[in-house]
Amino acid sequence: MHPILYAILGIVIILVLGPVVFADRSPIVETSGKVSKISASAELRKALSTTKYVVVDFYADWCPPCRAIAPIFSKLADDHAVSGQLGFAKVNVDHVKDVAKQYGITAMPTFLFFEDGKPMQVKVERKGAEEGIEMVRGADVVLLRSVVQELAKKVQSS
């Protein structure tokens, strides 16, 4: 092969594999004191049994959309968390694999919502109609914010 072809092939390989090889894998820093970082399944069970409503963020450190939505999730916790009523938790799927498997998490980020320890559906107004949301898959800020605001309304009305 001609040396120029080797150079072109090398550049293509770097452009294709570079983002994977050089992705930021440092831990995502949690900026809110109102978000519980779950490191074992027992911790999640405790959070679910002691808080009426819980929003759980299943994430991975290597996931760019998880990094993008992390500060928004923290801000939602700062604005809406109420001790014993509305809680926020994060589960790193690479560290707490059994919990991720238990809830069938296959994409990151995925947000699940719990009421009295059980997964729940939250009714939100979406595209002019009421829709039941069981999970938010991906970094959908608008939908996540809508669900959290609905849960906050439930807490305020109780």
C-alpha cells in the first residue's frame, strides 16, 4: 500500500475510534446535596421505602448525554426535593449492575419514577394530551422537568 493510503487510513481510524478511546470516563460529580448516590441495592431499597416519591437517574460515567443532563437533574433536586416526600437518587449502572438489571435498564440515561417503593406512571400534559410516563429514556430535559414538576405538585397537594 502507498504511504499516503496508510496516512489516510490512520486518520480515519483516529476519527472513528478517537471519541470512544478518549471519552471522559472520570466520575460525574454530583453538585446537589439532595441527590443520593446509590452504591448498593440495599441503599436504593432504603431510599424507596423511606420516601413517598423517588426519581432515579440510571447513568454511566462514560455517557455524554448523562454528563449533559447531570447538572439539570441536580438543579431539579435542589428545587423540588422534600425530605420523606420527594427524593432524587442516582445509580451508576456500571457499579450497581444488579439494580440496573432488576429494572431492565438498557440505555443511559434512563429515569424511573417510584411511588411507595414501586415503579409508577406519572401523568403529564404532552403535545396537547395527557400521557402516562413510566420512564424517560435519554437526556430529554423537557420531559424530565415536566414529570418532576407533576410529582412536586402531588407533594404540595398532599
